[in-house]
Amino acid sequence: MSDIQIWTLVFVGLSFGTYLTIAWRSRVRETKGFYVAGQGIPAVANGAAVAADWMSAASFISMAGLIAFLGSDGSVYLMGWTGGYVLLALLLAPYLRKWGKFTVPEFVGDRYSEYVRLIAAVAAIIVSFTYVVGQMRGGGIVFSRFLNLTIEGGVAVAAGVIFLYAVLGGMKGITWTQVAQYTVMIVAYLIPAWTIAQKMTGFPVPQVTFGQILDELNALSQEFGLEQYTEAFAVRPQLDVFLVTLSLMIGTAGLPHVIIRFYTTKSVRGARFSALWALVFIGLLYTTAPAVGAFTKLNLMQSVNGVAVDALPAWVNNWAATGLVTVSDSASTITTLSNDPASGADLIVNNDILVLATPEIAGLPAPIVGLVAAGGLAAAMSTAAGLLLVISSSVSHDLYFRVVKKPTSDSRRLLVGRIAMGAAVLVAIYGGINPPAYVAQVVAFAFGLAASTFFPILVLGIFWKRANAVGAASGMISGLAFTGAYMIYTLEVFGTSSHEFLFGISPEGIGALGALVNVVVTVVVSKLTTPPTEHVQEMVEELRYPARRVTSPVAETE
Amino acid sequence: MVDTERGSSPDPGPPPDNGWRQEYWKKNLRLMIVLLSIWFLVSFVCGILFIEQLNTIEVFGFPLGLWFAQQGSIYTFIVLILVYTLRMDRLDDEYGVAERDEEGRRL
């Protein structure tokens, strides 16, 4: 066993031990009647939990690598996945907290009607499921590299661990475990980034210093036959960049497993502050990611530029075993580089390995490599657990219970939830082994679906009293159908053949248009049908005010 | 039009019936619109629509448009939410709708 593998096992073992200990201790306290996951979590902790819940394998493992290869156009992920929090904080979180229900379908059920709740539950399952597939793939890459497995084997191991973890530790969505996961994740991301920045620019703040290497990066990229790194719209047309960014933003604000988190705060004010802390914690990683992308790209190109095939650095062979790095048989020295297997370049590197391979490429010591692996797993696990929870609660709480319409016992519902989780994991293994795209892209599809279903009807439900059940139902269905249809049209999923993009719009960007369809349909249909009852309208009115009005100034109440 | 809360006079006695509600909500909406305009400006305008023009300006090695897209917009988003939370705290107090426990402490 190599040094790297030993250190990986040490860090993965230590971090998982910590999560399970915290989970177990929280449970013990709970049986004593101490409501840990109740509405008493400080905003800072809740913010860290949101950050861990939400930053997944896509953010941690895949994003910086995508940026390294997309260059300037990789910004869609940076702006899209952070800008959504502004929408969440201003338009949704405080109001949904005031409403005080526990899941998105529940809110929808109260605000609109029971059958809209069913549609929302189905949409929540589709969105979360797409998202889980991305996590399986991410976790699979980690295991396959560090346990010397094929990618299929890696995905199977990851699926097993995620399932166990969700059943054991994640069942109650324990906030403190996620706080620990955030800590592991951010430490694992920042330490190599600081070290590399120090090594390459002499100053350990990557956010500030990566500007210095951009010229060098542009020049070397051209030598390799790639676009200039800072060139805007080299990979995606401007319209597509705009739409993908918008889709990711409104998708973030509509993700059911993120919204759930804002119910655990003490107050409406707590929900606002949780969103603030969440973005601070997320921003720490997100402002580092483009620097990691740029540094790694430069390191990578410098370490292989013109090097003979039999003299390549060790990381190439280490990763070649996973099948995610390939050296062309016909090449004798490396002169071209690509992330596209069909490009015929001398060296083909899959985006998704870049962050995990960063310490190796930069020649950092083995413990750091192990730490990064532990961080990648923390990211995949925390998100997958949250997602499986949404799937199982939607199936057991919103679907099964409503459809069967018989009073069912708690234990039976729990069983149904667990079966749903197991089934989701099995199908996700298939998806993880045959992914339709890179991890961050698969995840972006989930955001597109969330954008076109939930976000519009939630915002309209809060800000427009006239929105009614028929409108919301037609809006969600048409948004989902529109977005889903375009994704299937442009991608090979489950055996369909792919078509050219229309107007250069990628399937990741279609969610923004789907959301527009949803809004238009909801508004038009609502206008044509009867308004919601007085009672519902009064409930919506009440959402606007955090508490009952105290008429005398607060300072004088005592 | 922009940035108005500061200038609003203190609550002029008990307002007629539910008039305060409209006033509170209007101020909330106005704050929201201002913040969302900035949100749109730093990301979509500076980071996408005019990125090529801004890229001709270079700051610390960064083409400015790229800097907005990969760094500046994220910092601005954090500041926007911070401003929102602080302003809403003040607005809630002004209209007496802040959540407080029995001793009048914030929840």
C-alpha cells in the first residue's frame, strides 16, 4: 500500500469516526427529551450545516476542474451557485420559516392544495434523484482512485457507504454532523490551495494572487492548442452563459433539501442570518475554486509540456489506473491536452479528477492528498444524506400516505421511506456508472429542474396572493415538461439519441426558460380561475410580518 | 428613490388600522428591489453582458470582467445579504414586528 493510500485511509477513517460519534451522541441526548434538531440551532451553526448540505461533490471535486478547462466560461458555476443565496435570503427563507412547515411539498399543500402537493412531491423526488446521481459519481471517483478499484467498483462502494450513512447518521438530518463535515471539507480545500499559492506566487492567499499567473496560463494554453484561459465565451456562447448562470441561481433557491434547512432556525431573523452565514461559508470555498483551477491547470501543463510519454510524472500513472486519465498510444511526447476523450489529444484528463489530483500534481506531501480525499467524501456524503432524506420523506410523508389514504403507523412510514431510499440508491448506482455528463453538469441538470418547478410557484405563492392551485399545478407541470423535454432532446439519456442544441442553449441553461414558462402559465391560469379562499389569502398576508405587532416602542415594554 | 429607509421619520403615533402593514411591506419591497438590482448588475451585467469590454481593464493581473465573474460578484452577494439582514432588523423594530422572548430579547 502506498503512502497516499495509508494517509487517505487515516483521514477518511478519522473523519467518518467523528461524524458517527456526533450523530450517535446527538441521538442519545434526543432520547433524553432534548430536541437537538428542533428549532434552536444558532444561525452560525445552521449556516455551516446549509453549506455542507449544499456544497456537494460538484462543488468540491468537480467545479475547480471544470473551471480549469472552461476558463472564463467556468464562471457560470461560481456566480450561479452563490447568487442563488441572495434570492433565497430575500425572497424565500424568511417567509417559509414564518410558515413553519417542514418540507417544500407541505408548504405547497397548505398554500395551494393537496393535489399540488403530490406534484411537488414527485418533482422533489426527480430533482433530488438527479442530484444524488452526481454524488455517487463523485464518491465513486474518490474510492476508485484510493482503493485501486475500477470506476464501477468505486461507485458501488460509494453507494454502499452513502446508504449506510443516510440510514444511520443522516436519518435525523443532524446539524452538528454537518457542521463537522463542513469543517473537514473547508480545511481539506484551503490547505492545498494556500500551499500552492505560496509555492507559485510567494503569497498564500490564492484569491489575490492567481491574477499573476493568468498571462503565463494564456500563453501556455495556446501552446497546447487550447483557447486562451481568460477569453470570454470561448466554450459557451454568451446567451448560454447568461441562461446557465440564471438557471443555477434560481435552482439553488428552489432546491428542496436546502430549503428544509431554514426551518431549523429559532426565528425568521435566524433564517435571514443563516442564509448570510451559509453564503459566507460557501464563499470561502467558491472564491478559492477559480484560483485552484488556474493554478492546477498551469501546474498540469508545465509538468507534462513536451515530456516523453515514458517520463511522465507519477500522478499520471496513478490516475490512469482509474481510466480517468489516458495517454494516447500514438504519442511519444505530450504536446496536446484535452478533457474530451474524443479529441484525440496526447493527454486526456477528466475534469472530475483535477481537485483530487491537485496536491499530487503540485508535488505536495501524501498527508495532504489523503486530507483532500476525506474532504471530497465529506462533501459527497453530507449532500447525499440530505437528498436521500428528501426522497424518503417525499415518498413516505407526501406520496404513500396521501395515495393510500389509510391511517398508517409511524413505523410503517419509516419502512416505506427506507425502501424508497434503497431503491433510489440502486438506480443511482446505474446512473453513477453511466453518467450523462461530468459531476458538476449532472448536478446542474438537477438545478435546472428545481428552477423550472419550485422556485416560481414558491415565490408567487408568497408574493402574489392571487396565485391559486390550478395555476401552480399547471405551471409546475409545464415547467418540468418543457425543461425535461429539452434535456432529453439534447442528451443521450436512457437510450435516447442526442440532438444539436437549439440557439446554442445547453441543457444546463434550459431551466431558466423553464422557469419563465412556469411563471407565465401560473399567472395566466390563476387569472382565469377562481382566486384562493379568504383564509389562504390571509395566511399569505401574515407571512410578511415576522411577529405580531407590539404597538408601544420595544424599549418601553419592560 | 434609492436607499430611503434612513430618512423615514419615526412612527407618527398609532397609524390608522392596518396602514402600517402596507408601509412596512412597501419598504421591504423597495429594499429588495434595490438589492436585487445590484445583484443583477455585478453578476449579469459586469460578469456576462459587458465582460469583454471590462476585460480590457486590468487590475492586479486580473482582467476586470473576469474578476467580477469569478471573485467580485461573490463578495458583493455576501455584502447584499448582510445589508438585507441588518436593514430588516431595523425595519422590524421600527414597526414593532421583531420576534422577541418574554424579556424583550431578540430571538
